[in-house]
Amino acid sequence: MDTVTLGRTNLKATVMGMGGGGPSRLGSRDDGIPEAESIDIVRRALDAGVNFIDTAEAYGTESIIGKAIAGHPRDDIIISTKKTTWDGQPLTRENVIASLEDSLRRLQTDYVDIYHLHGVKLADYETYVQDMVPVMQDLRQQGKIRFLGITEAWNGDVEHTMLQRALKDDIWDVMMVGFNLLNQSARETVLQPCIEKNIGTLIMFAVRRALSLPDHLQETLQHLIETGELSPDDIDLTQPLGFLTADGIAESIPDAAYRFCRYEPGAHVILSGTGNPAHLQENIASLQRPPLPAPIVERLKHIFRNVTSVTGQ
């Protein structure tokens, strides 16, 4: 699988990252599959060449990943995990240290490559930088964290206000960004500045319900027409985005959606999570296919140029 340099980290990451969160959480939530099958999903991804795995203490999948990577050379795997910021626990030095130690134990490793503050809201950003970043920097000095990251709560911050603020500080090595073909608003506000500052990016929400369920896609597009973000002249609601699969351009709408994100300038690792082996193979295949034709990309940019209110969730 193709690799990219993850910004200033200089980590050589695969273009696909195995996502331990999202609606599926490796099948442990929506699908309710046995833990052994979730472990197998992660191992299948590793066997296919994926070297980037993302999780979080809030997902409940760190222990699954720890068991899945047991026996693999640690240096061959990039692990990204996160400190919860919304669980009501006091964000003290002791709490951050204890959270990281618990994550390391569940992941069965001595260090994580990227440790993020998870789902930070703009209103909390300044406090977290003041109170938590020094602790994270100390943990980096101890060798338990290699790089610092931050993730947005995109469903509640569709215009990326927190990340725009975070970009003003020279703190973050990696940012997790919500971006997909429906809502491309991060292009100018986040991805371009990340290119300029050499910050690594992890793309979440590349494919969610609106891009995998036809009925939900139709509802989403109708909503965008009603809000004035989408012109009815630009879209055929009887065959929403049907042009993406016409003439063999893409295998499916999810295939097109992954490829749209994969080749977006400034997008490094595209996160993809599933508990279904067949879906895993489809997603791996999509992220190894060539870019969509340039006229198709430009058409998607034009259609969704004014969209800021939805995430595709």
C-alpha cells in the first residue's frame, strides 16, 4: 500500500488508517461481533499492508488493538490514540498521566506514536492548552508519546472553528479533520494551513451514512437544497451522485468518496473503520485506486462548494 510522510512527524504512514472508532468500532458496537472477530479485522488490515491504527480510550477498542498487534514488530506499526475531554473527569496532570498509562496497558505497548486531545471544543481550547499540553510534553520527554495531536468534534463544529484556532499555535504535530465530498469546508480553512505548517492530517468521516446508504444520501441532499447550500440545478435527486458510478468511473459511491479524500492536497491518512471483512477489503481496494478523473473532482467541488452544515453522519 502507498505511504505518505505524515507532516513534520516524518512517519511513513499508509494512506489508509484502520479506524477503531466511528459507528462500528471494529464491529464491537453496531455489529456486536465477538472480540475475536474484531481482532481478526485488525490483523487482516495489517496483513494487507496497513500500518496506521487509530483508536481512543473512549472507543473501547484499545484492548482489541493491543491483542491484534501482539507479535507484530512494534516499529512497523503507527498507533494513534486519544485522551477523552468530555467525560466529566477532572483534566488534571494526574488524570492525564493515568489515562495514558491505562491506554498503554490496553494497547500492550510502551509508547504511542500520536497522543491526541479528543474532540476538543473551541470554548475549551485555551484551558486545555494551558493545563494539558505541558503534561503531554513531559510524557513525550519520557518517551511515552512521540507526537502531539488534536481532534475536532466535527458534528458540533462543522466549520472547524477549534482547529482554525489550534493552527495559530505551534504545538500540534497532527490534526484529525472532518472532510468528505459532501462537506469540503476544511480545504481552505484547515488543510491548506496544515500544508503550510507541515502538520500531519488524519481524515475522518470520509464515508459515513450519507455516503453509504442511498436513502440517507437522498435525505441529506434534500436538506441541503432546503437550506440553500445546494442548487437543485446541480443535482439529480432521482439518482443522487449517479454520475460517479456511470461509465465505470467508480465502483460505488463509497469507492468514489474514499478516492476523493485520498487525493485531496493536504490529506495524509484516510481513516476507515469496519467490522466486516468484505467491507475492509473493499475499502483497502478503493484507497489503492487512482484518482477520480479531474472533471469529476471539479464537478464535486462545484456542486458542494457552499456546504458547511452537514458531516454525512
